Amino acid sequence: MPPESEIRRIALAMLYELRFIINESEKDSYTKEEIMALLDPIAITKK
């Protein structure tokens, strides 16, 4: 298991990626399903 500092770094990187994706989009709101669809590829690449 990675140290707590590494887990935090990975979590912050994932949040930043999601923020970047949303910021680049022209949409003003997202459904739960759309957010999950955005998170899935990010989580898969972080495995």
C-alpha cells in the first residue's frame, strides 16, 4: 500500500484532471452519470 502522502497526491491529481476537463467543456451543469463517466477514465489511468 502506498504511503498516505502518495495517496493524497494521486487524489489531488485526479481532482485537477477533472477540473481541467470540466473547465474546457462548454456545459454549465452535469448529471451524476456524466460526472461518473468523466471520473472513470481518470481512475483507470491512475491504477
